[in-house]
Amino acid sequence: MKQLIEIFMVALKLGVTSFGGPTAHLGYFRNEYVERRKWLSDKVYQDLVALCQFLPGPASSQVGMAIGMMRGGLLGGIAAFLGFTLPSVLLLILAVRLMPESIDWIQGLKLVAVAVVLHAIIGMAKNSLKSWQTLLIALAALAASLFLPTSLTQILIMIASGLTGMMVFRNSSMPFGESLKLPISKTTGLVSLGILVLLLIVLPILSGIIHNDWLTAFDKFYRSGLLVFGGGHVILPLLEREFVPYFLDADDFIAGYGLAQAVPGPLFTFASYIGAVISGVGGGLFAMIAIFLPAFLLVTGCLPFWQQLREKREMKQALIGINAGVIGILTAAWIHPIITHTIADVWDILFAVLLFCGLHYFKLAPWMIVAAGLVIGIFFYR
């Protein structure tokens, strides 16, 4: 129980302070779990990021779930999920009736995201870009992500990076990989994947037969959470198609989207706003469970087999390329939308550089950087 409380509290701190979207979340996670607490190595962390980039759903939330599972099994994954997710869920539920008139100060937190993501990219690059071949893979992934910004592009980049790694590094010596130490059996993984597929098939059938609003909403949230590739922002058009105008009007939907940018944690929690508009606090919590359930089932189902697969020589070669590709994808996300939607003038550049220096060179804690960003946003952007 003590271990589960620790997992929850660490994730809760991240859930309160992790602004800036999924790419920034990966930076916060690396700072907390790899650099500060040493719960896993940078290599294992990058392997987890690579796996979750392959899977549909909210990649940063899935990485957090996976780390929780490595630390405390299935209950550890649930504790990590709740800690990271509940702060933004509760804020969005509360905001349904207390919508702020202005959130201009959020610019300071967007500047924090610029600093956090750059710090993460540099740290990951030091560990993965150790040859000119890996550098070229990362640059190719960067270029492809910038010039072909689609959800399919990310999947193709990961596949191409892995195949390139297998070809380029086929004659390289492969050291024995570090164990993931995952307390979840393959049987549990198979059961989880079975439930995932079963719900995907059964829910639309049942909702069509029973015509219950709660069942219909659960089906819509579940399918939206499962069919997302390319990051949390992709969930927005899916939810818009499923819920507007059937459950809420376009004005409420757009207002909720704007507010979702102002809270920490995963963008998938926007579903809780929709649920709260439909049916209050219960609806918000119901939506949270429905939209994140497929992500949890996917991670539980894939992790036990990922441990065995990543120990194969061919997979180790592929992971060299995949990890380089991940850095290219993250760098592209840092450039767009983070830089392009944040940096508008010389003051933005100055504040972003100061925040980065505080994190990277002066080794200030991430929460201190977030606090500094809040101060900058409140006093310079109101």
C-alpha cells in the first residue's frame, strides 16, 4: 500500500504541474522518473516512449501508466493514471459552471513547455544519437514530421526508423538489454487485449439495441479513445463528430477546448468537460473512465510481450533507429505546435531562454519552473 501511495503522489505532482501537451509531459516524466527518482533508466524510458508512440491513444498517459505498472503492477498503473489525470479532470468539471473570462496568463505556462521539451530532447539525444547514422535518422524523422504533419506520418516514421535501424546496425554488437521488471504475466496481457477487442465489438451493438444514453456515450468515448493516432489533439475532431450537436452545442464544445489548453495533464481529459456538460460531476468521471479505458487495456496487454520482444537482436537493432526517430518526432512537435504557437516576439524568446537555463543549467526542480512560468504569465501577459 505504501508503494501505491508513493506512485499516486508522484503522479499527482506531475498531474498538477505538467502543462504543455503530450510532448511536454514526456519531458516532465523524464525529469521526475528518470533523472530525479531513478525508477528506470533513460534507455528503458525511451523504449517505453517508442512503444507508446506505436500504440493508439494518449501516448504520454500510456507512458505514465506503464511506469506505474513497472513499479507496482496493475494497481500501480491505476494509481499512476489517477494521480496524473484527476487534477485536470476535476478542474474541467469545476469549470463547467465557473468558466473564466480570460486565460491570457496561460502564455507563461506555454513558455514552460518550450523549456521542458527542449531539455528532454537534449537529454534523450545524448543517450541515443551516438553515431552519424542515428543523427540522420532523427533529422529525416524531423523533416518528415514537419512537412507531412499527419497522424499516419508518425506511424510510418516509426516503422521506417525501425527498419532502417535493422539494416544499418545489423553487424553491430548488441549488449544484453536492461530488464523492464514488469510484474504482469502474459496471461494477464492476453486477457486485457481480449477485453479491449470484445468491448470494441460489443459496445456499438449493445448501444444500437438498448438505446441508453449512458451506454451510447460510453461507446462514443471508448471508440474515440481507441482510434486516436498522433497525439491528444487528434481526439478533438473525433469528439466533435460524436457529440456535437447530439449531446452539446458547438459553443460549449469550443469553450471547453479552449479551457482544456489552460489546465495541466492530458488533453484527453477534455472528455470530462463534455461529460460534465451532459450530466454533471458523475458524467465527467464517467467520461474519464470511458475514454482512458482502451489506453489502459492496450498498455496492460502489450507490456508483457514488449519485454520479450525487445530482447531479440533484431528488435534491439530496430530500437536504435526507433529511438532516433522518436527524437525527430519530439523535435518536430517542439517546433510545431509548441514554438509556433508560443513564440511571437523577443520577450517570449527571452523568457523561454531564462526558463530553459533554470531547468537545464541551474537544475531547478520542474515545479519551480512551472511557478516561474505562472509568475511571468500573470505579470507580463495580462
